[in-house]
Amino acid sequence: MAYFPLFVDLTGKTVLIAGGGPVAARKARVLLDCGPRVVVCAPQPIGELEALEQVELLRRPFSPELLEGVSLAVAATGDRAVNHQIAVLCRARAIPVDVADSAQESTFLFPALVRRGRLTVGISTGG
């Protein structure tokens, strides 16, 4: 599948990351550089997530009401059933979603990024 590269202004928007492991932490770090409010829900987040002071950390599992007011979502729970549920709910609400363990269920993918000053290059293999 060919993906269209799209850059989005996330300044002041809310992004939900469901999951508390290394994948969630990596995606949170990338997103924080773009200015959104990053909310992470995870019953037991890793220390790396706890150390990200800009992240709003909710020590609880995902629940559908967490999608209220969200502009972008990441499903990175490590539980395929929960990630699938998040993808279905996001699609029904027209919220772009990246499902960490399923490019097929994602409506967008995180590209590899190269940043040099004001230049940002996104690189993708198509999932």
C-alpha cells in the first residue's frame, strides 16, 4: 500500500497513547516535540514514561471515554484485543489512530524522522 506523507499541526491538540511500555514511550517522545498535550493511560507505565514531565500520565487501563476530545490516538498496549478495540472506536469517531502492532488497523503510520533544524524528513516503507 502506498501512503501519502502528511504533516499535521498538533499544537494544543490532545493525543492519547494507550500503553505504558517502550513503544508508547518512544511515540510519546516523538509527539512531545510537536506541541500537543500528550495523555498516556497505562496501569503500570515504565520509568521512561514516568520521567517525561510533559506527559499527563493516567495510571489506569484504556476505556472509551478517554477518547473524548482527542485529535490523534496511539494504541500500544501490548494486548492485540485492546489495540483492536481502540482502532474500531477511533475509526467510528474519525480519530486518526496508529496501532503499534497492526499497520492494517492503523489509519496513519509513524514514519522514521530525520530532523535538521527546521527541516523534517519523514521516511516510510509502507508499514
